[in-house]
Amino acid sequence: MAVFKRPPNTVYHYQFMIGGKRYRGSTKETTEGKARKFESLRMTRISQGKLIPEEKPSIPTLREYSANFLDVIKAQRAARNLGANSERYYIYGWKRLEKTVLADMRVDEITRSIASTIVFNSSPSYANQAFRTLRRMLSLAVEEKLMTAAPQ
């Protein structure tokens, strides 16, 4: 059981464990007494099962996310915001990415250094097609708040 301030903030934060699970967050209170009261109320409600902490959405693998990506590409094509050749380009780019180890990695685990080690058994233009598709997929994941920033 702990109430503390983080350096630049003026509000108090709490951190405690119940049943081996850690709970932490902001009390949104600026006085220590109110923050301790908030923390004890939160602990009581969690231990009684009245307050279920919010679960973060699970982050999909690139393979799982590809269905959503392809739906967005097709929707953009239907809305005439994307040309037929561009749609085909992204579909073929995904087919190339699908055969790599990146396909089974979570979207937020993919970094520039990992992507740069991928080798494609085809021409450099096909590799560029796959990398451009990957950049577009990751930037769409940022827009959907699955990750904070895409690797540059």
C-alpha cells in the first residue's frame, strides 16, 4: 500500500498488490489524505470483487492484424481513396510478409532492427513492396492505438 507523487505531476498515484496481482494508477487527488482515502476505497472494492480492473486489449500478431489491414485497404478502394494498383500492391506485399517470421510477432514487438534482418528470396523491388506494406500496417496500428509509435 503506497501513495506517492510522480515528479512532474501534482496528483498522487497508488500502487498495491491483492492476491499476487499488482494494481496501480492515478488517484487524481492533490492532497495526501484524499489520495489515501481513494486508495483504501479502491482496495476494498477490488478485494470484494465489486471493481473489476480494466483489462488492456490484447495486441494481435501481424498475421491476425492483416485481416483488419486488408479490410481497411478494401474500404479505402471502395471509397475511391486508393487506386486499384495500390490495393493490389498492398495485398501482394502482405503475401510476401506472410511467409516471414514477422507474421507471428505481435505488432508492438516489431522493430526496425528486426525488420531489417528479414531476407526475401526475390528481387529488391519485391522486398521494398513488403517493407512498404509493413510500414503502412504499423502506421495503421498506431492510428488504431494498438501501439504508441511505429518504428522509423
